[in-house]
Amino acid sequence: MKILFITSTRLGDAVLSTGLLNDLLVTYPEGKVTVACGPLPASLFEGFPNVEAVLALKKERRGGHWMKLWKRVAGTRWDMVVDLRNSAVSRLIRAKRRYIFGRHIDKSAHKVVQAAAVMKLEKAPSPKLYFTKAQEAFAEALIPKGGPVLGVGPSANWIGKSWPPENYIELIAWITGPKGPLPGARVAVFAAPGEEDQARPVLASVPEGRRIDGIAKGNPGEVAAALARCSLYVGNDSGLMHAAAAASVPTAGLFGPSYPHLYAPWGAHTIYVSTPETYDELTDFEGYAPETTRDSLMRSLTVARVQEDISTFWNGLKKAA
């Protein structure tokens, strides 16, 4: 059985689609899946059982990337195509069954629920990641065995939705302090290439003997495998946050000018903590423009509030264990 799975170019959205992909693999264990996605998230799909090919699509002008995809897949007679991008490709190839993201999808629902609705599933399957041996080797080299690890993602692709570094520094000191959830834990700080400046001060605040530098290291699949070795993850709304949650790591996402009803980390092992103001309230000021924003819009989210919510969350996890 041959299945074509067309998903996102964006890291976070691609991670959130992995629950649907995993459901396909469980439901059709004999299926051989080809995944089409953007170059950035491509490595996330390499470890999936039964995924025989990953086609990385670099976006081109006038939809040229879709034409290239069509040329690569048109010669195959597909048993099923699942298209989360609502592309013309899924309509122009031979397929016995087609599931396409369309007007019937409730765009106000969480992205995981939206993905499940494409195939009309009653229960939304949780995102899940698998790793190759090479990815696991990278992760072990970065985070060797040796006690609990706090993973931190203090950066984002936009400074406006990044909690201030000084707040992360204070939060880390509490989490790894004598009264925190992970006393004496090592701290692994992660950031994507181009976001190093947001993360360096946070890494520098950690005592050298407990410091793990994951800043701008590895591809997303390797980084996700490293995140899977963490005992707790705290970070801004980002692809890293979703990868940590998909790797079954207890995850706390910090939200400001973004939409938790769409992008909150998914699963009973996750929480999100948000600013008192909504996205619209945070950006409702004269002269606002994303491209000219030079500072965090999340300063109203206090360290005390995040500590309180993480403490309640962590104690709940311990009781449930």
C-alpha cells in the first residue's frame, strides 16, 4: 500500500501533523509512506517506521515547488493521498483515496484537531516522533547519561514572542534550586540558527559544570532526539516546544503574542502559561509592526506566575506517576 503524506514547510506545524502520520502507520502497518514537506522539518520524518522517502520542497516563486513535486509523484499509482496543504498536486495524481485539507475544516480548532479532521477521525491522535540511530547518537553525545536535565528554549523566530532572557535566568535558578522541581539538574539550552543572541545570556547564567550548549547545533531531527532526553522542557511558542511535547517530555510553553487555542503544546503531559493580555491586546498600540518590534511583548508574564503554574503541573505529574 503506497501513501503520499503532504505536510507543512514550518517546523511546528510539521511536528503537529505527526500524530496523523503515526495513526496512518498504526492503521495501515503494511503501508509505505512518502512524506512531502519543507526542507527544515524533513529530518523529523526520517525515523518513522514505514516512511520510505522524504521529499523536501524548497518554496519557489509561482508555486514552482508544487510542479516539481507533481513531477516526482505523478508516475506512481497511490492507494492514498493525505494532503494537509490543500495543494493541486493531490488532485492531479492517480489515487484511490484522497483526504484533503479543505473548507470542511474548523480553522478555529487546535492544529492537531484540524489535522485529524482531514481524515474525519473522532479522536485527534497525539503528535509522536521516532528517531534514527544517527539522531539518537547525536543526542547522546550532546546529553550524556548522568541525572535529570532541564531543557530550555529561550528564543523564537520573532523577538516579540520571546520571554525576556532575564526571566529565564531567574526561572532556571528556581527549577534547578533546592526548592525547585529538578534540584541540581543539568540545563540544556536550545535555539535555532539565527536566534543565538536570544539564548547566549541564558546559557551563560548556568554554572559551567551543569551547562549543555544546544544552541544552533544539529538539524531538527537531531535536536528533537536530544530534547527527548530532557526531564522537563520550558520554552517559548516554537517548533522546539512542539518537538519536546511530541517526544513525550513534560513541556511548559510560554505564550504572549501568539494563539494557544491553535498552538498550545499538545498532550496531558503539557501546559501553557500566557500573558494576561491576548495577542490582539499585546499588539494594539500605535506604530506596531512585527518587522519593527525590537523587544519582548511578554514582559507582563511574571516569573512568579510561571513558577506557580510549573510547580502545580510538576506536582500533578508526580501524583499521576
